[in-house]
Amino acid sequence: MTSTTAPSAHLHPTETAPPTAARARSIAGPLTALQVICHLALLAGYGLAVFITLGTLLGTGLGLALIAVGLPLLLGFVYLLYGAAFLETARVEGLYRFGLPTLLPRRSQKPGFKGFLHTVWLQFIDGGTWRAIAHLAIATVLGYVVWTFFTLFVWAVTAAFAPLWGGAVRVFGYTFEAPAGPLAAAIIAVIALAALYGVAMLHGAMSRVIVAPMREAQLAAQAREAAQRAEQATAQAYSAASQRADAIRAGDLERTRIERDLHDGVQPRLVSVGMTLGLAQTKIDSDPDQAKDLVAEAHTSTKAAITELRQLARGIHASVLDDRGLDAALSALAGRSHIPVSLDVRIEGNPGRDEQAAAYFAIAESLTNAAKHSRATECRVTVRSRPDAGVLWARIEDNGMGGARIVPGGGLDGIRTRITALGGDARLDSPHGGPTSLEVSVPCAF
């Protein structure tokens, strides 16, 4: 069962073409009036049985609810209520063709047993169900009125022909001889028929007031649902566009970082190596000892440049992630850190490659920032996989001086952009005086 609360409409998706007003039956039509009178006559017994059963289930269920035996009875009460409302709505629609959709049971968006209880509650408080039950109750009373006037009509017709077999006519305690008696009985018969017709018209008017507005309410609820779906689609489109923009921006930031590292680190060192080797070449004949020193210096610079290139390549993609997974990659990262790192990694399942890489680089950049700017003496890294929520979660915390802020184009901005590009979330908490903590959550399938 499914979060959210179920809508109040009960219009089945395939029943979206209600009849027009021209197709609705007239309340005053003779055929419809006769049908209504027959319906009401039957409802006198049916409605009484329904309400006796409902009352029994409710009273017994409430009385036994404390020992849990009454809970099935209360459940039966709720769904008998729905069943009676369903039949009543279908009955009214069959008579008058108002264009009422089928009354469908409510459904909760919540999962599990809580969702089941929520479904029962939604069904119990459903306005359409209670409107139909109220209509049934009034129609049941009208059914007894119909039987009263029908009995009076039969009696009056019988009394009107009493003189044919020599009997006197007794009307409301008074005895009349012909022709006054039969005439009075005939008048009473006409009044009884008019009263039956009036009851039929009253039923039709009551149906328009109580049941027919359900259609407008359901159509209004449909419009609200359509608007909500449109808003959700717009939000999803905006989120997808935002993720694409973040992915492009993350790529731009990564390219800028690589260019900066090459320009500020490896490139000057290689230029220095070239100049040193060129100077050594000029000294190799005149001053061999100095030339050897220059070659040694160039060799040292070359090894440093190779180390920087390796670090740069590792910054683009840590190959150990593919070889040994996130836990081993973070262990190697913690071992190279300039400040002590306490590492706690517990990962179940197999998060995706991109998600692990995003978490790895977020942690790596955070440790770099902590070493450069925070004056921290220790750092704690916690990583958890949460398969139930479909999230890979990480928290990086240092005991530095705090005050970190996300600056466009900075390292923290790169972290946030890389995480949000995957649909994740990054939250920074860095009050002045410390500590600084960064939490990242990356959605993934395990």
C-alpha cells in the first residue's frame, strides 16, 4: 500500500465520460416515478436489514474491542458500510442517470500494516460513502411511507367498490352509504396515488441534493489530482534539468581543477627539469661535478613530477576503487592523509561505481580541505550503506577551527555539485570555532 494520503475521488480511470444532462431521466416521469415507488417499497425491508446489521456489528465490535475479538467485527462494519453505499450509489445512478462514477474503495499510499490501518480509516471517513448511507437511511424511511400510502390506496379502491356487494363504506371511523361512501373512498384513493407520486418526486429531489453532488466533488478531486501530477511532473523535470546542469558544472569544475593542478604543479616542475638539464648540458665539459649535481637535481624533480602526476591521476579516478572497492580506497586515502584519520566503513551490498566514486572524492576533498585550512589535529570518517533507503551515506568531521563556507568554484562547491549531479544531497555544518562536519547521501541500488 502507498505516502502519502489517498485522494477523495473514486472515479475509475476508464470511467471519465459522464453522461450529459440530456441523458438524465426526469424526476417527474411516470415510468421513473413507478420505478422509484417500487424501489422504495423494497428498500423498506432491505434498508432495515442493512441498518440492523450495521448496528449489531458496530455495537458488538466496540463492546469486544478491548479483547481484540471485536476488531474483525469493526472491520466488517466498515466494509459493509462501503458495500451498502456502493449499491445505493449504483441504484440511484440506474434510476436517474446522473453520471455518477463507480464508488471505489479507498487505498492508502503507506506500506505495511500501518498502511492497512490507514486504508480502513480512510474508508471509514470517506464522505461519498456517508452521503450514500444517509441517502439510504432517508430512502428506507420513505419506503415505509410508500407502504402506508399504498395500503391506503388499496383500501380506498376496495372501499369504493363495496356497494357492488351490498356493503357500506367505513371511512376513518364513519360509515357512509352509497353514493357518498364510494365517492369519499375514490377521493382518498386519488390522494393516496398523488402522495405516492409526491414521495417519488421527493426521492428524486433528495437524490439530486445528496448523491448527485458526489459527481462534482469527484470531478473536482480529479482536477486536483491532475494538477498535483502536473506539479510533480514539473518538479521532476526541474530536478532532472538541475541534475544535468550540476553534472555539466561538476565536469567543468573537475576540468578546471585538473588544469590548475597541471599549471601550478606539474608544468612548472617539468619546465624546471628541462632548464636544469639544459644547464647541466652546458656544464658537462667545463665542470663535470656541477653537471652531475644538476642532473641529480633534475632527477629528483622528475620523481616529484611523477608523484604529482600520479596524485593527479588518482584525483581523476582512483583505480583501487575498481580493484578493491571503496573500503580499501578509503583506507589508502587515510594512510596518505597529513592528519590522523579515524575510519569507520560498513558497506553492505554493492553500490554502483559512480556512487562510490562520488563518495570517495567527497571524502578525499574534505580531508584535503581539513589539512590545508582547518588546523585540525584529527578527522573522523564514517561511511554506511543503507539498502532499505537506497542510499550510500558518508560523514566527514574534523576538530578544526570551523567557519568553512561553500564558495563557487571551490572544493566544497565541487563536492556538492558532484553529489547533486547524481541526485544526492550534501550538507555542511561548520560553525566558527568548530567542529566542521560534512554529510553526503548518494542514492544508489545495492
